[in-house]
Amino acid sequence: MSGMIVASPPLEGDNPSAVDRSHQLQAAALWQSWRERRRPPVPPDAAVLVPATALPPEELRRHDRHFAWVVCEQRLLLLLLAFLFAAVALVGSLAWHLQAKPPLVIRAGPSLKEAAAEFYGDREVSYDQLAFFLHGSLPLLFAADEDGHPLLPLAEGLVAPDIYRAAERQLAASGADFAANRMTQTLSLTAISQVVTDSASGRAAAYVRGYLTVTLRHAEARFYPWRARVVLAVNPDSRLNPYPFYLLALDERTGPPALEWDQAPDLRSVLTP
């Protein structure tokens, strides 16, 4: 029959607690249905519509790129800091090891003024220079021919004035004999020995041996032994005296008296300047 209202069966025993529990179940069912109603319905072919790969949004990818670059920057900074600490440790270790090492001093070459002062202030006597000076100066004091003694002026400035004047007087006194007999006279040195030097005073002494050659009328030659004791002084080079020595004293003998000096055991005491 339509319109008939069927009354709900009464609850068992008309228990009020059972009625309250049924209301709670109804409320829970309504809440569940309402929550499920807000979800979109899932179509039957939903598995087909899901793509195999899903690209992240552009903002997410940009964030990932920025984050990856920040990580690279941090790693680079860490690497630079490691190199910096290693360099600092290396410099510190080198400074620690080199603090007791003596410094290396490199001296520059002498200037022109210092070289000139050292050259002219050298008090050492060279045997080669001494022998070269004696071979170049002593023969000038005895060279003569029938025309006079033209080589004697070359000795001026090389020998002491008294030695020069003594040689000039001796050659001038024999000038007439040289011209009459057409004579020539030359001195040849054969040995220079017993060289004694004194660095404090810049002087040197030596025993010189040689012979005088005298020719008569350009045909006959005579040889005379010649010995001399000379005292030299160190002299700076100049236009007047290109040699580093200057003849201070000359004691010479010719003929048999000269050979007696060869018998002397030692002339160092005599030749000491």
C-alpha cells in the first residue's frame, strides 16, 4: 500500500546507548561519503592515460640547476682553500728551514776607479816585468858608436838622475876613442838572479850578469864580462816611463873584477833594499 509508513522496529530493549551508537555510525558514514565525494572519479582507463615519463616543472628544474652550481662552487672553494693551506704550510716550512742558513752575498765587479786604485796600488813585484825592464833600460846606458851615444836619451825618466849623468859622463869621455877607432859598444844581459823584494817599501833588488861587446873598425870584436847590482822602485806607468819600475841604484863592474862577484856565496844581504 502506498502511503503507508512503516515504523522502524524498535531497538532492542529500547537501550539509549545503542541509539547513540547508531547515530555515530551514521555520522561516520556521512563524513566518509563526503570525503570521497571531493575526490575526482577515477576513469576505468586511468592506467592507459598515465605517461611513461613525467618532466618536472621548469621552476623545479631551475632550482635543481642553481643548487647543483652551488654545490660545485662549494667544492671549488674547498679545493682553493686546500691549495692555500698547502702553500702556507710550504712557505712556513721553508722559512723555518732557511732561518739558520747564512745569506749569500754576491759582490759586484770593481768600478773603474777601484780597478785603477788597485792597479796602481799593487805592491807586488813580477819577475817577468822586472826582467823586461832591465833588458830595456840597462843597455841604453852603455850603447855607443863612432857617432856618439844616440840611445842614451831614451833612458831619461827610467833611471835616477845621478845614474843618467854618470853614464853620460863616461860615454862622453870615451867619445874621441870611439870616433878614432870606429868603435861600437853594446851590453847584453844573460841572467838575472838573487831577486829580493820588499813589499812594504815597494822596492826590489837583483844581481845581473852579462857582457859588453866592443868592436874595433867594424872588424874586431872583444867581449868583457859585466856584472851589476841594481835596486828598483815600483813606479806607476806614465808617458815618461812606460815601465812599472824605476832604477834607483846601479853598482856595476866590467872585466876581471866582475868575475869576483860571481864567487860571493850570497848577495841577498847586500841587495836588500
